[in-house]
Amino acid sequence: GDIYWNGAIRPLAGGTEALFDQLKVESVKQPQPEVHIRGDQNTRYEFVGRTILAAQRAGIAKVAFVIEPPPKS
């Protein structure tokens, strides 16, 4: 359920509301940046949904999922 901004080491304090605030700032830039959601195999869909909702509320037009194969053993 942690949210990280731009690959930060520490989670974004304030969760989805803090994410919304940052996305509002980004949403007015031209060209507008795209939001990339990356979740591990234990991520609950609820948190993905909250992230997408924050992006929609902020006016972000493009949301993408980053899918990486599991690490090789």
C-alpha cells in the first residue's frame, strides 16, 4: 500500500492525498507526463484503484502499468 514518487527510496508521506496534490502540479505541464504504476505480486487491487482514481481526479490523461518479469533464480 505504499506509494513511491519517481523511484524514491521512501514512500510518499500522506498516501493518495499527497499523490493527488503532486499530480495536480504535474497535470498542467505541457506535455503532460504519463503516470506509470508498478506493483509487485502482493499489491492489492484496492491500492492500484486508489492510485488510478487520484490520477483521474488530478486530470492526468495517461496511466500505464509497468510489468516486469520476476527475477531469475
